[in-house]
Amino acid sequence: LLRSSQPLTGHNRRRCPEDEKLLGTILDEGERGFIIDTRSAQAAKQARMSGGGTEPKSAYPQWRRLHRALERGRPLQESFVRLVEACSDPSLSMERWLSRLDSSRWLSHVKAALSTACLAAQCLDREECKVLVHGAEGTDTTLLVTALAQLILEPSCRSLQGFQELLEREWIEV
């Protein structure tokens, strides 16, 4: 299970021989891997204009790219603020609170993150494939997905000590 930022291919679709070699050495002959991009296909395409992009399929023949768009930045923060506001209002009836919870869209963000982490876990466990998770910067959404995948796959991460070690390793020591 690996994570990284987007490749810096740019609008002219530059290639990076070092990246190609690195990802090529991770897989044995005949093995395949998955690249889970936490951006939408459209966002990845638009990133080319500012120097980013995606790996060219021809340069990574053993890797299959999957896009699983996860919200980040301001929309995610606004959703969280609406969730906190709903939870902080003691005057709300249960029906009104549920309505505000739904309109915050917070649970849809949680569902998307868990679904993407489950996909990564399935690729690792059931498919026995290597997985690279990447997004725009290699932080936030990629870190969230890889940490959740470890929680799903590693029973030791679900103990108090294991969870603390996961947080320290993935979120603090970075």
C-alpha cells in the first residue's frame, strides 16, 4: 500500500523515467497493481494545465487506474461546519436534526472515504495486488484512504495501542 501526490506530467504529458522504474520494480513479472486516484477523472485532466496530471497508461502497463473522487478543501470544511452547527443546536427536533444532518452532506463524505478505503483493501487482500493511492498533493485524501485501509486490513490497528501507532506513523511523523 503506497501513497503519493499526482505525477507532474503537465500539459505536454512529460514522463518521469524514475517514477516508471520505481513503480515497475514494485511489481513482479505478470503481477498487476491498482492506482486509486482520489480525484475525479475530470479533475485529474484539468490538473495538467497547472503541471499535474496522471500517469500515461502506456508507461505503466501493469497498473490499472481507478478514479474515486473525494471532496477536499473548502466544500469539506463547509460540510463539517454544517454538521457541527446541527449537533450544537439543542432546540432541534429529531426530524429537523436528521434533515440538517442530511443537508450537511457529511455522511456522504464519510461514505465516499470508507468506500474508497474498502476498494483499496479489497485490491490488496482479495486481488493480492499492490495499490498506489494518489491525489493532488499526496496528503489529506490519500492519507485518509490509506489509514482507513490499514484499519480495515490490520486487526492490530484496531487495538488502542495499534491505533495510536497508526496515527503517529501516518499522521504525526510525516
